[in-house]
Amino acid sequence: MNLVTELPDRPLDIIGDIHGEIDALELLLERLGYSSSGHHPQNRIPVFVGDLVDRGPDSHGVVRRVQELVENHQAQAILGNHELNLLTDDIKDGAGWFFDERYEQDLKNYAPFRRTPVSERHEVRAFLNSLPVVLVGKNLRIVHAAWSQTAVQAIQDIPLGNVTEAFKRWDEEAQKAAEHSGLYDQYLEEKERWAKVLEDDTSPPPVLEHIAQYEAMQQMVNPFKVLTSGVEKKAAKPFFAGGRWRFSDRVNWWDDYRGTENVVIGHYWRLYRQKVTQASPRYTQLFSNIHSLAWYGYEKKVFCIDYSVGARWRDRKANRPVSQSRFKLGALRWPENQLIFDDGTAVNTIR
């Protein structure tokens, strides 16, 4: 089997980014009708779109739960950018559950959170490294962030278990080009000069040209980054996301998608609201004119199933009950095109 893998010919429950929210996951699986062992009376199967980990109270528990289901052939899962960060030791905000280097910094926003014992870290890595990046089925494609035919073709013949090595190989090619052009040294100098404000959401910096150029280059050269983090270009102005100021902005690639197959993604953090359009002021405005239940894009063939449960740490920090959170974990029932949320809400999607 390769990094582009086939979906089973059976009804699916496509579950959005979980980000360590184990209680939301267990509650959603129960509401979807799965037993504790993962069996469904209608022969359904959950499919996880990636970003199982980081920021939530129990990323370790989520990985182990998904691992149990996948290894018992009762679920499928793909890699998101947060899993790739772990596999490539790219230590970022919210990863203190796994990386000692990030533990102290993450206590500020995410404590308390369960940590992975050192003795189990190799097994967690091995499981994540065994996952595909893309799932394809009849009239359906599942990828974490963006469908790019060029990127899919670049990885489709790579066997499972080789994602880390392949990812690093493309990253090394991009890095060599940046070093040869002098861009990398300029990037490092700019990053060091602005280090104190890059993770401070109260102090927006100006557009940092070399960081923007370097980030966009690193993103677009590597097909794994395109598929799991999206299509990017230099931002018109800085925006704060993922715990830091960003200068390379996400592009609404779906407006140019002309494929006939439906594409289900996660990654982009939409919010469920009734009878209103979606706006996300802390992130890019990709959903500003899109209804929160809508399929979208040129042919209305793309659907994002990430309803921002990864932001529930904000509820805990503000002492708000997560049972009343506007940040939800959702599942898209396929082929029914119905959404089920962890709070029990059930609604149909809009074409």
C-alpha cells in the first residue's frame, strides 16, 4: 500500500481535526452509533482527516484510540500537518505533550495535559509514520488541507512507512535552494531580530519580507506541505494563527478546483452557526462569504469538516463549560451529506 490509499466501499463518518480532545471524540463516536470496540450496526467506518494531536488535554489518548481502531481495521486515518510536525521534529505550539522542549511554554495555554511517556514515543511515531496522506474512493477524495493533482502524483507511488524520509528529502531540496540564493540567512536574521514578538498576539509586527518569502518557498516546494497545510503565498499583512504571527497566507485553492470528485478536508477551522455566514477574525478570511454548512468552491465540490474543536483550550482557560462551547467536533456522514456534532446536533449540509 502507498501514501495514496483507497477508501472502503461502505458508508463513512468523516471526522474532523481532533487536536487532543479525547472526550469530544468518544462522545462523537457514541453519538454516531459506534460501540466501545468500534463496531457499527450499519457497517459504517470512521475516517479521520488528520490533526489528531496538539493543544488539547489528551493528544496521547487520541492517538492511541485511533491507533486501536485503525489496527483493528475499524477505521482509516490520514496525516495532518501536526502529525508531520511530530514526525519531522518540527516542534511547534501545543506539542508539549510529546516534546520536552515545548513543555514549559505550553503550560501557559494548555495545562493540564497528558504527556506521552518516553517509553511510548517510538511507538507513537511508528503508528503515525504508517498512515497515508490521501484517501481516494468512488466520487470522493479525502486529504487534510488541499487537493493538488501535481502533489498527489508526486507521492502516490511512495510506500506506506516512508513519509518521514520523503518529507525530509523534499525539505532538503527547498532548503538548499534557499541557502544558495541567500534567502535563508536573511530569514534567520529577521527571525532573530523579531523573536520577542513572533508569538505575542498583542504586538503585530510589520510584514517581514524574508520570513514571508522563505515560508512560501518551503511550503510550495514540498508536496506533503501542500497536501497537509495548503496552498500559500505571501500575505498582504501579518495574521496570528497557530500561536505565532504568520506572513505566508493560505489561498482558497478550491475556487480553482475543477475536478468532478468531491473533496473533504480539515485544517481550516470553520465555525458552526445557524443561518449566518462564517467569519474567522483570528485567522484568514477564507470562509467569510461561505455558509457554515455549505459545500463550496467553483463546482461546490469541497467541504471542510474542521469545526474548531482545537480551540476549546480557550474555553478551559476562560473557565467556560466546554459542554456549551461554540468549538465543535464534527463528522460528515457519507454519502448522506449529514453533519453530526459531539453535542448531538444533526444538520444537513448545503450544496
